[in-house]
Amino acid sequence: MRRQTSVASLLYAHLFPNPGPSDPPNFQTHLARDLIPEIRIETATFYGSLDSIEARYPGLNYCHAPHRMRLGRFPHHARLFSAIDYLAITDQEVMDLVRWEGTLWARQRFERDENIKVRDTTGDGISEWIDPRIHPKQKPLIRVHTKVDVTEGCHPVDMLLDDCDHLDGIDQELDPENDHADEEHDDDDNDDEDVGDNIQSIGHELNRRLLAAIAARQQGLNVEMDPEFEAYLKELVESGHLLATSRPVDGPMSRSDTSSPVSRLAATSTIVPGIAPSTTAAAATLRQPTA
């Protein structure tokens, strides 16, 4: 229903029930003297300058809560909004009334006359607000089942120890006469066990070559000593790592015997790191001429 009295008159009567000499005589004077200056101050404060079209046409909406909050900091606009709420003036009536500088009406008229759209940059840099009371839907989870087969295998160290035991067994089969001598030196071997652990082995490949040479020697073949093994024995003698027991060999030694590490090995019962004792003793005889 249309009001019999204009909205401007109702607001003026509510704002100035008993106008005094210093009060404006009507609403239009109140608008030009009090309301528009407050709009200009708010625009300059919010945008900083009037260089942009948006600053010249801020498009303040008196029905929009954020705009009412910005303008409500000024005393005359605070009284105006209080009167609008008290008189229960509708939004359409407010939009029909508010047609002055800086309002939404002024921007829409400029856009219509100039055929351009003024972009509102107020919300730039502000992320979209999400109501915390609304729980976002969780995305379905993908469950992956992985089947792992575990195969038990031998550790490289265990394999190495097995190879050493296998070579010792072959050595005992080739030279069974040395079993008794090995039993006599078990006590000495136990004492030197800690020292022998710190000396590196010369390798299984060399052991196999020595065993092959021993087997050929026992068959009556004149086989030369392995050069790598002779160099290894010489290095042990010079470094003092060669462990020997005092068991002299009967018979004189020749000059060639005293000059070779292998001959010195034959003159004593020697423990060579990394090689079975019986293998070392048998290999030491390879330098001696065959019968």
C-alpha cells in the first residue's frame, strides 16, 4: 500500500520533531548539508583517491548491511538508519528515496548512460567464506592392499663360512696324515684365534688353486708354487703376522730354502690366515723337488 505521506517527510519529522534555528528546514537541505559530505568522507577513506571510476561512483547501497555498517560510523547516517528501522520503511521505499551522489542509483545511471560496467574491487584478495557449521563432504578414500611375499635366504656371511668349512673338509680328505698334527696344535690355535680374526683371507680362489697343486704334487707331477701365494707368504713374514710354532724340521736347509718364504714355511708348523693349516703345510712342499 502506498503511503499518504512521502518517505522523505516521514524521516525528516522523525529526525527533527522540533526543528530549531540551526536545524535544516527540510530533508533536501539535510541531505545536502549533512549526508552527502559524510558520503564523500567515507569514499575518500575507503578508496584513497578519486582517480578511478569506482571511487567516483562507489555505489553505496542503503539496504546492504556492509554498506550500512560503513556509513553508520557517521552520526547523521547512524540517525538515518535508526529512523528507517523504526518507521519500518521497506527496501523498495529506501531505493526509491536514496537517489543522490555516491549511491547505487548514481552508479547504475552512469553505467546505463556510458554503456560500461563498473567493476567492484572491494572483495578482491578475500577468499570465499565457508560457513564453519557446514561440514564439507569427505572424499571417498581409496584403499590399496599390497601382498608381500617374504623368501628366506642365506646371508652372504653364512655362505662364506659354509665355503670355508667345505674347503677344510676337502683338505682333510687329501691329506689325512696331518690330522694327528692338527690335534697337537689345537691349543696353539685357540690362543691365536683372536689375532687370526683380524687378518684378511687371501680368498677362496687361491685356496682352490693350492688344493689342485697339492693333488697334482701327490700324483708325482712337478708343479710350481703359485706366485700369488708365495708373495702373500713373503708379505706375512716381513710384517710379522706369520704365526709359527717351534717345531724344527730334521736335516740341513739349503741356501735356496732360506731365501724363499715358502721354504721357511716348510721349516716350521705355520698357521696362515685364511687358509687351512694342512693346506698351507702341503702347499709348502711344492717348492721341493719330486722324488
